[in-house]
Amino acid sequence: MGKKISLLIMIFGLILLAACGQNNDDATSDADTEDQEALKTLNVAFEVPETADLNEDVTLKAIVTYGDEEVVDADDVEFEYWLAGHEDDSTMLDAENNEDGTYTQTVSFDQDGEYEIYAHVTARDLHTMPKKAITVGDGASENTDSDKD
């Protein structure tokens, strides 16, 4: 009878270990999925030319990805620009969704200077806003104060 009890205890122990091992595999699998989701980030490659002529059409382009996936359904993509030093006088433009992970808008600048531009992107419950600059025409005027003479 002692051998039967020992055999039953050993079988019960193996079943218990197998069940625990199965639960750990499920937990590990869920944790791996969560880790993979956590590793994904919202990325925006923001393309803006370095220079432009006065009144030239300039295309602002944001290439939006989440991990390796193109984001074709961003919640919101806007471009904000202003003449350097005049951030309070900014202009916001809605981007056009090209449905291939790219978002674009055309703009022209009617004043020489350096402009700062943000791409405001909201997608996958995340927000990012890369910033670029463009020099228009002759760039910033060095004689802005002496023009008053």
C-alpha cells in the first residue's frame, strides 16, 4: 500500500508541475506580447527642405510609423509654423492623409527669414511633435533695427 501512495503522490506532483508549467507558459506569452507592444513607438520622419525661395510652394511631409507598421489612420496630423522669434504668431495647417503612412501639406512663405515648423502627430494613443527649420529667401535680416533710422 505504501508504494501505491508514493506512486499517487508522485503522479499528483507531476500533474501539478505540468499545470504550473502550462500557466507559466501562458503568462510568459502574454508578457512577451505586452513587451513587444511596449517596444513599439510612434515615429515621425519629418521632411522639410532646408531652404526655399520667397513665395515658393514647399511641401511639408510627415512619414508616420508605429513599430514597422505604416500608420494610415492617424488621429490627427497638423503642421505648425512661425517666423523664428515669433512663436506666438504661429499658423496651423491640417495635413492631408495620403493613406500610405504619409501626411502632407503645401505652404509658401511671403517673408524672408528662418521659420520653425512642428509636425504635431497623434496616433495609437501617442503624441509626438518633431521640429524642423527652413530658411526662406535671404534668411533673417541683419538690419531689422537699423531700418528704423
